[in-house]
Amino acid sequence: MSDIAIRTDCLSKQYHIGIRHNEYRTLRDTLTDALAAPFRRVKSLFRGEPYGAADMKEKIWALKDVSFQIKRGEVVGVIGENGAGKTTLLKILSRITEPTEGQAEIHGRVGSLLEVGAGFHPELTGRENVYLNGAILGMKKAEIVHKFEEIIDFAMIEKFIDTPVKYYSSGMYVRLAFAVAAHLEPEILLVDEVLAVGDAHFQRKCLSKMDEVATTGRTVLFVSHNLAAVENLCKRVLLIEEGRVAMSGDAYTVVNRYLQGVNSAVKNTISLVDSKDRSGDGRIRLISFHLEDIKGNKVSVARSGMDVVFAFGFHCQEGEIPRNVDIGFSIHSERDQTLFVLYSSYMGQVFDKLPTVGIFRCHIPNLPLHSGRYRVGARVTIGQEEADWPRGGVGYLEVAEGDFYGTGNKGFARSAPFMVSGQWTLTDDSAPFIEDES
């Protein structure tokens, strides 16, 4: 038996913009289209365009020349911007749509969760849809019965299991759909943005179940914008850009590449050289700010839980050899609330004999900030006398979701910008209290 579960070769899919595919056409539609064809030809000639040029402009390649292999038991993430072609890829692999060019090979029984309610018949009850999905997967009734109670318990819809699913809320839909896809034990599981719907409790259950599925040797292709979950669950990640595989590799490297591309257009620096809104005697001037990873590479965006380096470029006044130099920086929210301040002197570090031009660097391990945009301020003093303080700040810190806790959980977003690790314990305090008679 081959160890390849999924293989694609030059897979491509073209769509006609504005045209509904698989739409039933009436005889009147067909006749009208045929009668209008000569007039479209004459119109094209008057414009000096080849006939059919207008139709060519209405086509788009959702996928183009996508080739990759996934081995049995691999858990592979797929990331990319909206419209990059991720869902189209999964629809082809699920046999929902056919490719325009190329081919896709699937070796194994496939279970898929592509969108809310996909694969469910709205007139059937939740119970009937569970059995229907199991039958589609090729499972015997005894197998489905064995898993039925576990599915219903996971989906938390026991009260509504005999209600037609057309009356379900989107949350109930996705809970049942995920429970069916994960518990009926397909050999290959295709999941598209299951974490986009549902409350935090259900999302945690999904992540836990996905992790369990990943450890049982089943093949998983996981599409998500939750980068923390992708990093936590997947060893390998595919980056899709404009319908093509832009990169394939380990999760950390590919996610980092994606984030740098997404944020490359964001201005993360302020022109400090020309800034006049600053105070201090000018013996040292801050001239630049940027972020680095621990390998010294410049990055435009950091991730929660990432080791980052804040780098502040400076220039000393000619002939000046400053001593007892203290450098500090601050982080501010979008509402200009100061979140924290850190000076080198707080850590017992001051600097002597600075070069004429250099860079102060501060390594912050396990960045504890949630995703968002933060303003960075900085200030330099010499012997407690202010040398430079750019009033408008020195730049911006872009933070994206990261796996701070090592579990795929994202934290509490803007309501709590800081994330703190801790260790919980449990003690049994149910024993009766006995008063010390002594």
C-alpha cells in the first residue's frame, strides 16, 4: 500500500465571474443566448476586439498549477488570505467540484467539514443526518450506532437531535457537523474554518478533538485563519497565494512568511531623523526602530509568545563619548494607554563608551501581548539627564495571533491584551473540618 494519502498534480480551477455554475437553464434562456451571439460578434468587431474577448475577461483562476503530496498520518495546515483558493482546493479534494486542469488523487475514506451545514439535508433530523453521513462515508450501521452517543454528547444537541436541521442555529449546525466529521473516523479529514463559528468552549473542544485525531494516525488537511491553532496542530503548512502554492514547510517558518507578507504594506516606522517633536539635549539621537527575531532577521510583525528583539538605532553627537547611558521603551495601546515601560537601568544595565553610530537591542522572550497594533515610545538619558525623547514615539509594533500557551488557544483579545502563563493545581477540600480542640 502506498504511503501517500493525497496527491495533486498541476491542479487548476477556473471560474467564470458572474456566471452561476450548475445552474439550470430554461429553453428561453438558451434561445435568447443563441440569438444574441451574432450581435455580440458585431459589437466586438466595432471595438476592434477579437470575438470572445469580453468572455475572456470574465474568467479567473481560483487555483493554478497546484502540486503537492501528503503522506498518511500527516497533519497539514493550509493558510492564506481570503480568496487565495483554500476552500476551492478542499472542494476539489472532497469531489464537490471538478478541476479545470490537472488531477487530484485521494487514497482513503474522506470526511469533510467545509462550511456550516455542508452535507446535511435540511429536511432530515439531526439523527437522520448522522446516519446519512455515515452511509456516505461507507460505514456500516453498526459502526454508526457505536459512535452515535459520543457524537451527540460532543455536539451538545441531545434535546434537538430529532428536530429537522433546517431549524438549527449556525452554532448547532457546526457542532453537529464537526462531531460527525471527527467521530465517524474517516481515514482523511478535510476541515475548513471550523473554528470560525461557535463559542470559546466549543472551539477548545474542537482543538482537543483535532489533536486527538492527529495522534491516531489519520490524515488531516486543516484550513484556518487561526494561526495559533495551525502552529499547534500542524507540523507542515502550505501557503496559498493567488491560487498557487507559494511555500511549503514547517509551521513556524511558513506562518512567519505569511505574516511578513500580510504586514509588509503596514508602516511600522516613524521618520525619526526628520522629527522635530522631541526633547533632550541631543547628545544622543534615536534615528531608527525595527523588530528582529532571535536570529537577527528584521520582521514587520511579531506573534504572541514569540521571542522578539526591539532594536533602536542611535547617533552620538560628534566628539561626545557618553557614559552612564540609560535606554528605555514603552508600549501603548491604540487608545494611547501605556501598557508597560522597560528601562535598561531597571535591570541593572547602563552603557558606557558608545560608538558614534550603533543600535540598542532589548530581547523580550515569549512576547505576552495579544494580537493588535501598538505604538512604541523610547527615551535615552545620560547620567539621568534627558538626551532624547521623541514625543510621537519611534514606531509601531504589529502583533499577530501566536501559540503563547502552546495549546492553540488565542487568549481574550482586546479585552485583555496581556497573556500570562501559570500552573494550576487542584486539592480536595471536601473532607469535614475538625476543629483543633487543643
